[in-house]
Amino acid sequence: MTRRSALLPTTLFFLLAAAPIPARADFMDWTYTTTATPPVIANGTGSVQLTGVSAGTSAAAIPILGIQDSSSAGAGSLDVYNHVPFSLGVTFTDTTTNDSATLTLSGALNGTLTATTSSLIATFSGANSIQLDGHVYALSIPALQISPPGTAQQTLTANISVNTPPVNNPPPPPNSGGSGGGVNGVPEPTSLVLGGLGSTLLSLGGLCKRRRTSPSA
């Protein structure tokens, strides 16, 4: 009885391991470019230059915009940016079909700027996904704190997922119990595994019970 009881965890492990596990993989056969409008946002003595990406390749995180500012304002005369709008067009190209689609992102600058300081923040709002050739391209873009004038150009990086949306198939016809003979549902692989596991455990339990109740030799 002890040996057969010890087999139960091992049997459970192999039966569960046999159950199929769905795999997830992003579609990666694509390239992209970006274009900022306007390319330079001037305000007072300050300006913010927005540089697009001319040739980008597929990745889980992609650079979408270069940002660099300048100003000659002193501490008593700030260049103020109060929700100054700009837009960023991200054009995706499916390298298998050569089809393209452009996602237009709405951006805004908020904060102040001087010759030596910056509190500017670039943010994005609105739609952040687009569908192309059966795949959904979805961007996640963080807010960017822009460095003071005189520093190197910053790069705004977005996380991206490119997935195939599920297909909405029509529901199957209801089962019929009449003489006409309806179509019976086919059990899923997981249900078959769990059913086999239950039968195995019941068989082993019955065998152990018979051994306990049978007279000793």
C-alpha cells in the first residue's frame, strides 16, 4: 500500500504536465518611422526641438522621439509652457505585406524654462493603438521630464506590444436530446486530462481499500 500511495504525486505531476499550455508571442515582422509636428515649439526666448525616428526596427521598447530644449531667459523672466500641444505620427509597416498604417499621438508640454533650468514635462494622451493587417499595435508612453538647456538630446522610449486579436466565432449550436440527434460537444484537452486523473485516483483508492480489508496470508 505504501508503494502505491507514493505513486499518486508522481502520477498527478505527469498528467498535469501533459495538459497543453497556451503560448504567447508578439508579432515582430514590422518596422516604423516617426514624425513630430511642429518639429520646433518656440515660446518666448525658449524652444523645444522634436526629432522623429527615420528608420526603426521591431522591439519590445522603441525610441519614438528625440527632445532637446534651449532658452536665454533669466530667473525673473521664465519661458512658460502651458499645455502647448504637438503631435507625433508613428507609421508602422508590416514587412511581410509592405502595408503601412499611421498612429497619431497627441502630446503636450507643461512647465517653465530658463537658460539653466527646466521643469518641462512632455505627456501624451488619447488613442495609443492601431490595427494593421490583423495585428494590433499598442504603445505605452511614459511622461518625460525634459532636461535643462545645454544638456544632450533626450530620447523618449515607448513600450509596445503587437498582438493578434481573438476571432469572434459564432457560438456553437445547442445540443439536442431528441431523436434527431444533435451535435454533442467535444471535451477540451484539459477536461480529458482531469477526467483521466480522477479515474486513476479512484482506481488506486479502491485497490488500497481492498488491500486493507483482505485477510492476511
